[in-house]
Amino acid sequence: MSIAPHTPLKGSHAGRIFVIATHAFTQLARMKVFYFLAIFAVLAIASNFFDLPQHEGPESVGANVLHSIKSWSLGAMTLFSVVLSIVATALLLPKDVEDRTLYTILAKPVPRFDYLAGKLLGVLLLVFVSLAFMDVLMTVVLQIRTAMVIHEQEAMALGMGYTADAVASLRAETLANGPNAALQSAVFAVFLRASIMASLALLISTFSTSTLFTTIVSFLIYFIGHFQADARDFYLHAGQAGETGLAHWAALSVSLVLPDFQLFNVIDAVIEGQAFPLLMLAKLTLIGIYYALFFTLASWFIFADKEF
Amino acid sequence: MADTPPAVEIRNLVKDFKTSFRRLPLRAVDDVSIRIQPGEVYGLIGPNGSGKSTTMKALLGLVAPTAGQCAIFGKDSLQVDSRNDVGFLPENPYFYKHLSGAETLRFYGKLCGLGGRQLTDRVNELLALVDLEGARDRRLGGYSKGMLQRIGLAQALVQEPRLVILDEPTAGVDPVGSRQIRDLIVKLRERGITVFLCSHLLEQVQEVCDQVGIIFQGKMIKEGRLEDLIAIEDQTEIILRDASPELLAQITALIASTPGAALVRTGKPRTTLERLFLREIRDDKR
């Protein structure tokens, strides 16, 4: 059998990935997943009412409510983004196989990598849009509430005879708990963590036979990721492995494959009004990109030879 | 023409599937070879589970052959560029229910690198071809089975492929829808598009195919031109219109007086139940 030379495919990889990504986004959006944003709006507004009456001085006026808004909002963002990234990714691939729509796509001149990358980007686009909406809502609520708290604090401080410097210092302290760059960085970190989980769910769904299996295993790995660093340290320093080279390699291999989600605890520090170091943001970004790429390439490796 | 590669060339295809509990693999396709020239309509027939769909999937690169080779217009089926020239309609496809008919075609068209005015024109042309212009903006969730098959056929044709592969294109479709799909296949043949279809509905295959292969338990047991395969070599058919009883008596007497010849059967030709059904519902509509 004589084989004809290769001919280039019409359109670019980026173009096909974009088409599949926007389609996956539309598919999920038409499944009415954005309804949960209404729940978030209720949460963001409800968190305004958690202002405990413990005003011993102007410093404590409204401190609880600002903390509560950030805590509830970032908590809800984490929950929604992780659930959405795992469940949506776990759903897309098996559904295409079950409905045989996958056959019609792969029977077109579409490389399997383009298909996988498109599906993943579609989910990430959905998570990004959802987080952006939640971020805007949180920022607006926090902005309004911060202005109210500052007004209240200044009135009380001036009434108690605070100096202008002390009032300015109080204002700066309160603004650190309001909407700022650190908070936006924390939201970006939430997105990075969701991206890792989506790419991990994609990898599992390439060999799993059901959406349920993919979802359960992904959540298990998510929880393991929160204590794998502790377990690794314990194994190296307190366990029987000791400090051998083999033990180090084993620990390194685990951390290369399983993400350490403790690194994302910096989000909790931001809720407490602390800064988000730029170096930490860069580190998390690199980690997010590394794991997303690693899991996507591993998915491709399995999916490339998969038979349907 | 001598340089034109065959539209489909399957050579000694073998496909084994691993089984979970038994150690022996299941052989779904066993040394099957098929060659389809451009412009032909080839029907692969066989009972359920005989290896028809697996053969088609191997040709589309959806499964990898255990042995043998598949090529589309000379290009190895395992390479993505072989799909530039092929459109595929799987058995009982569902497609994306959240998309309308026009959106579905736009989606598949974009995957094939089409865009702009060219894509819009192509979508309109295909919706007209499959008679779904009236349902272009309706979501596929509201389509009937026959409409789904037709939109499926339209998506298979979106990039103007030279080869169309249809897996049980009329499965589960009512006689009217089935007829529409067969008419479409005939139109494709008239346009010079090669069609490779598989079905276990023999009458349909007989109506549209030039070449036929019969596959059973994974093996190709008979293959050739349809006319050659179904002709009864030692019999001749004469169909008369308005023949008088006297003429028929003369013909019968002539045959009886001819040594070696025998009259096998006389009677009125019959239409098929399907043609009768289609004629009746057409008359009823008027």
C-alpha cells in the first residue's frame, strides 16, 4: 500500500482549541451552572450582617464584618471553583463518549491534543468568568462596607480625641482589610488552584470509565494535597526512611505528581489583612502552570492511544 | 486516473479486543480487505456484531489495527490529515442537544478550518440539502430521530469531503426519513462523492450501492459488484406491459416447445411494502 505524503490541516491548532473551548463553555453555561452565582450574591450580602458588637475602641469597629465578607467570599469562591472545575471536567469527556459526539469530532481533522486542550480551556474559561463575577461582587460589597467602617471609625476616633496621625494610621489599617491588590492576588490563587484541579480531573477522566469515579478520585487527591507536605516531612525526618537519597527521591517524585495545596494557605493570611508577597504570587503561578501542563500532557499521553 | 489512489484501501485488517476475564482476545475483524474506488457507493452488510463498525472505526483511526493497514485516498488512517477528506456519521448519534441545527454545522465547520462567509454559505447550503432550513434555529434536543440523522449527515459533509462513511444511517428512522436519507446518498453519488456505508437492512443497501461486501463473524465472506452478486445467471426476466392472454399463451407455448428452456414463474411484479407506504401517505397528504 503506497502512502501519500502528509498534507497540512486547514486552520491552526490555536483556532481549533479556541473553537472547542468556546463550545465547552457554551455547553456548561447552557447547563445553567451560572445559577450558583445567585447563591454567591446572597452569601456576599449575608456576610454583611456578621458584625459582632464588641466595640471597645475605634480599631475594632467593623473589623469583624470586613473579615467576614472576605472570609465568606473567598471560601465560597474556593468551594465553587474547585467543585466546578472537577465536576465540569469529569462530565465533559465521558458525556462525549457516551453520546458518540466524540466520534464525530475525532473523525474530523482534529488532533486529539487539540480536543483535550480545548475542553480544559473551556472549563477554565467558565471558572475564570465565574470567579471574575464573584470577585467584582465581593470588591463592590467590600468597598462600600470599608468606606462605611472608615467613616464610623473616624467619627469615633475624633470623638475620643485621637490625633490626626492616629486617625490616618487607623484609616491605613482598615484599608489593608478592604479591597486591595493582595485580595485580587488571593482570587487569582483560587483560580490557579482550580486550574490544577481541572487538569487533574481531565487526566483521571482519560482512563476512568465514569464521571463519579473521576469526581471522587479528584476530590480525594484534592484533600491529600492539603497534607501531603506534612506527610512528606514526617516521612523524611521522623519516619523510618531517614535522610537517605532514595527517600529524598521518593518524596520529590510524590511532590512532582501530587500538588502541595498548603502553599495556597497564603489566601487565609490575606483574609487576616496580611500582604500577598509578589514572590509568593510568582511561585504559585509557576506551580499552577507546571501542574496544569504536567497533567494535560499526561492526559494527552493516555488519550492519544485510547480506542473508542 | 491511474495515479488516483483508491478512496478507501483496507488491507488485511485484523482487530483484536482485550477481554476482561478471559485471557483469549476477542477477534472482531479477521483479515478483511476492502478497496473502494472514488465515486463508488460501497455497502458493507452483516448481522449485528459482525465487525462492520469496528472496520469503520479502524478506517477513521478511532481504533488501531492489530494487524493490517487502512488508508483514505492513500493516507494512513492513523494520521490526522487522512481526515481532511472524510465525513463520518456514527450509528445513533446524539450530537450536542444545546446547539441548534445551524450552530451544530458551524461548530463542525470551524473544526475543519472553515470560517466567515464561506462557512455561512456552506451551512445554508447543507441545511437546504438535508431539508432542515425550517429547523435551523431549533435546538437538537427537539429534533426527531430522522432530523438528527439528517443533521448528522450534514455535519459529515461540512468540509466537502470526498469520502463519506455512514454507520447504519437509517437505524431507528421511520420509512419517510429512511427514504430521505437514501435520496441524499443518491445525491452524493451524483456529485461524485464516495460513500462507504454499513447496514444490516439489505434492501436499502441494494437500492443505493454499486459494490457490496458481506462480513460475518469478522471475516469478509463475499464481495463484488452488486449486479453481479445478485444476478441469477441461468434465468432471464422479461416484463411486459398490457400483454393479452393470447400473447402470454403463445409465449408459454414457445417456451414449452424449446428444448432446455423452462418457464419458472409468471405473474404480476409487486411493489415493495415501503413504496406502497410512501405512495399512500403521499396521496393522503394531497
